[in-house]
Amino acid sequence: MRRGLVIGLSGVTGFTALPTRANQLKLGELAPPLTLHTVDGRLISTRGLIGNVVVVTFWATWCAPCLDELPVLSSYAARHAGDGLQVLGFSLDASEDIAKVNAAAAALSFPVGLLGSPWAGGYGRIWRCPVSFVIDRSGRLVDNGWDDAQPAWTEARLEELLTPLLARRS
């Protein structure tokens, strides 16, 4: 019995050594990996998108600021897809609200999936929305959404933050 407990604690200790808290996010360091399970059945990993500028955004159909920002982000993403921009939309909605998520996703130019848990790996517990994170072409975190005073995307904020990143080629 005691041996099993030691093994169990060893596994937990090894796991907690990974970056699991949002306050451990460091600009300029490799962004924590995250995989989107899209509503249409695809798996898209942030690590598989190295070479692109990636926006990871967390939103919900019950979040008014999210519903305001999604069309702005979608329009920008559509205009800059050829420049290497990838947006991944993680919905915080419950699985029983998938019809609402699908309806919202149908109007967006980027893939969407359910987060499925309030925890998003190294990005921590998603306790507010919208919140987004930006990863540069080399896979490094360049914008930590937890630090954004005004977390919703606007056209001006997209132009200021993303357009220079998109102009830089690896």
C-alpha cells in the first residue's frame, strides 16, 4: 500500500513540475502547448503551427464582450490567413450548449472547439473571458492575455500587436 502511494505521489510531483499556473507564463519563452479539438473533429496543436503567428482565444456564447470581439477577430484572421495567421478559438461553453457553439463557429473564419475544462494547461485556469494569448512564428509567447487591461480584441489592438508580427518572416 505504501509503495503505491509513493509511486502515485512521484507521478504527481513530476506533473506539477510542468508549467500549470498562469503566473508562470513568461514573455519570450516557448508558449505552453495546447491542442484544439474542433467541433468538426480535427485536432490542431499550437506546436504544429510553428512558423505561423498564433492567437489562442478563450470565449463563450454567454459572454457579451466575446460576442462583440469574435467578428472583429474573425475578419482580421480572414484578411491575414495568407500572411501566416492562425487563430484557435476555445469555447468555455458546456457540452450541452454545443448547438450554440456551432452556430457561433459557423460565422467565424477560424476553427473552434470546446475547452472541456476550466483548465488550459500552462495557461492556467480560465477564470475570465475573453482572454487571448499570442504566439510568434518561433513558438514563443509574445502577449500574455492575463496581463491585458482591456482583454477584448479591437481592430486597433489587432493592428498594433499582430500586424508587426505578421510582417516578420522567420
